[in-house]
Amino acid sequence: MKIIKNVGIILVLLIVLSPTAFAYLDAGTGSIIIQALIAGIVGSLFAIKLFWNKIKNLFSKIFKKK
């Protein structure tokens, strides 16, 4: 666990202390990011729809009135 913590700290420091990058994002990058977000949302909704009965049964067992 200590190794993972140390690696995480090193990665954060490398990202924070990195030099300025002189780069740009073209117009296509924004649309790819938006497509990825929409695909993630739609995929999550589809997974919930697919397993809705199992999810509903799980919560009904947890919060069942006695």
C-alpha cells in the first residue's frame, strides 16, 4: 500500500511540476471528447436498463419492510 501511495505522489508531482507545453487542441479533439462523454452516459444508461430488475431486487431486499 505504501508503494502505491508513493507512486501516486510522484505522478502528481510530475504532472504539477511539468514545464509549460506549447501545444494546441484542434477542433476535432473537442468533438471526440464530447462523443466519449455521450457514449459513456448512454452506455451507463443501457447497462442500468439491462440489469434494472436485478438492481431493483437488490434494493428491495436491503430496504425490505418487516
